[in-house]
Amino acid sequence: MLASGRVVLSSELDLWYSASFALWGRIGGVGPIFNGTRDTSSFVADRDGMLELAVYNGEWATPAGDLATPPEAYAGGSGGIDVLVLRWSGSARDGVEALAPESGADPLIATELDRLRAALPPPAGWRHLWFLGPTEIYSDVVTDGHAAIHVDTRSDVGILQKPVELPLGPETTISWRWRVDELPARAAENDAFAHDYMSLAVEFENGKDITWYWSAVLPEGTHFACPLPTWNARETHWVLRSGSEGLGRWVEEKRTISADYRVAIGEPPSRIVAVWLIAVSLFGHRRGRADFADVRIHDGSREIQVI
């Protein structure tokens, strides 16, 4: 599928999504729904049936493609996405490689050929949050002799999840090192139209999560419910660092999870179920770059090494 165009939410605010985020498909009217990591993608159908395409604006409720947001949410959007669907008799890579010399250096053909040859898989042991879809934001790296996950995002959004089953006690802590080289935000991230950031998060058994991040302008210690309507009831943001001081250098963090939960949300739940990495640069379309390393959860005598 070779796609071009964008979904525009507000021309005045320069809010738009490209096909890599907005274009989804399914086969035969049932799930699972799927999207690509770029404006181009290739797939093998897992069943017979018509290819259905959809524009994403809000949130999916189920992997079958049911909407969590009302259809009325689409009324304010504009723009459009054009899609060329090619059905190959052999593999997609063989087909695109044969077509490329005849395409006159078409950028979409070049993009898909590069993706088929060198797409970035998710880091080992991590999965993407299904209703945002896969990305190429994250990669395994070794930096200063330590395993790390590198984040590089621009006009994109992606959440990595790693299952972690652990009781949450009053002394349970999470620690990590990170080097943030470039912040994706310019303005306060508690504004829904400027909600770009990179963070580490813990998900709990009640479906809520706390995410610690480096803000562009908000004071350290600021915490707030996510300003996005579909995330407001489940995600809480906590500013650990702010501004440009310290960018480009490794810094260490350690948080007592239940204490932060109690301050920002209320009575803590009893279990941790996952650790997340989050990267959002969809609103301001700026670049964000960071590395996360040595992520550990400590619970008395037990320690889980996440990265």
C-alpha cells in the first residue's frame, strides 16, 4: 500500500496526521486491524475477503476495528489520503525491487523498498501497544558498554510495553538512566495541542499508569492527568526534569512508585503489570531523541531488570 496525504484536525494549529498513523486496514470485515510504520506498507492477507481501509481519529475499542470514540469526532477533520494498492503474485520485496527501476525514483516506491530491506523491529522482549500500532521509533543499542533502547521520533507516536508482574509495596522503586538529547516539545505538555514528550511509565493492574518525563517548560514535580480525552482517566504525567539543562548527558533517576501514585492519583493498587516507553511527536512535528538504560524495579530483596 503506497499512501500520500494527511488528515488535518486544525489548519490554524498545524495539527495533522500522516498516513503512517492514520491509515488502517482489515480483511473481510473482521480483525485484527493493522497499520504500517511508514506511509507505505506491505502485508500478507491471513484470510480471503475484501481489503477495507479506514482513517483513524481518536481510538480503537477492539482489535476488530470497533471505535472507542464516536463517529461525530470525525466531523471536524479535513484533508485526505490517497492509497495505491498493489497485489503481487510473489513477494512484496521482489515486486518492489522489480518496479523500482521503472518508477522514475518515485519517493513512495523508494520508501517501501527501504522499509522492506531495513525496517527496524521492536526491541527484544517488548511489544507495541496494539491500538497505536507498530513504529520504527525504538531500537536496541549498546552505549557506553550498556544495553539501552534508543528513541528517535518525529511526527509520530508509539508506546512499547514489557510485561512485569510484581506486587506493589510501599518500598517498591523503579530506577533508570537516561540521556535526552532533543526534546520534541516547545510548550507545556499539559496542553492537548502540545502534548509531545518521551517518558518511562509503569502500568498497574487497575489499567492506570504513571509516566515520568522530561518537560520543555513545566516545573519539576508538576503532575497532571493526561490532557487527551481518551487517556485522561488512565494516565498521569509527572515532570522529573525541565528545560535544556542536562540535555545530552546521562542522568540517573529513582522513584518510589506507590508514593508518587498516592500523591498524584490516590490509594495505590496492589500490583504492577508492565513497564512502558512512550514517545509522542505528533502534535508539533518536532524531533525527539533519547536513550533509556539500566531500568530496574526493586522490591525488597527482589530486583527485575527491565533494560
